[in-house]
Amino acid sequence: MRFEGRELKPFAEPVSAADLHEGSAYFAVTYVDDDMLIPTMETLVFIGKNLEIDDVAEAYFQEINSYRQGVRYGWDVKDGEASFYSGPENELHHIFDFDHALEELMKCSLRRSKS
């Protein structure tokens, strides 16, 4: 099996708020170390914008497992049953579509091979 080669950009290409689609999966890629050698990745579902009354340009995500089980935002959810995340839609620097998350992990792999 061969995976087609590609040129990796030296900068991250997170998803833009304008390109988010409700019900679609996205990937939060973060690093636990300053050298960006130890990544973490969580699959999230975009569930909407401005879900609370006072929200302005706020994006909401839910972890994939509870979303697939049918748990929804605003329901009376027991602790640990679902995790929801929100943040300003102009600060989604760690949220990627699948291909760009993969590219982030490829860049991490290259950094790891150099260290």
C-alpha cells in the first residue's frame, strides 16, 4: 500500500468558522510539550454557533461518542455522559478537518524523526 506524497506547508491550516457544518466531524490536534513532539487528537462534532442567549460568535463542539449515542446539547446530561466545548469562532487554531489534521500529524512525525 502506498500513500501519495504531498508537500506540507510550514504552518497549520485550521478550519475556518465559515466552513464549519453542523453535524460534521472535526479534529482537535494539540500538543502536550513545547517542542510539539507529543500530540493529542480528539474527534469532535460541530453542533452549532451561539447556542446560549448571550453568545456572540461562539462555536460549540461535542465529543463524538456521546453525539453518536444521541445525546444533545441542552439536555439534562449526567456527569461524564457527554462533553461539550465552546470558544470564540475566531480562535479555532487547533480544530482541523481530517486532511489538515493528518498533515499536522505528518509534520509531527517529521519533527520526531529529527529529534
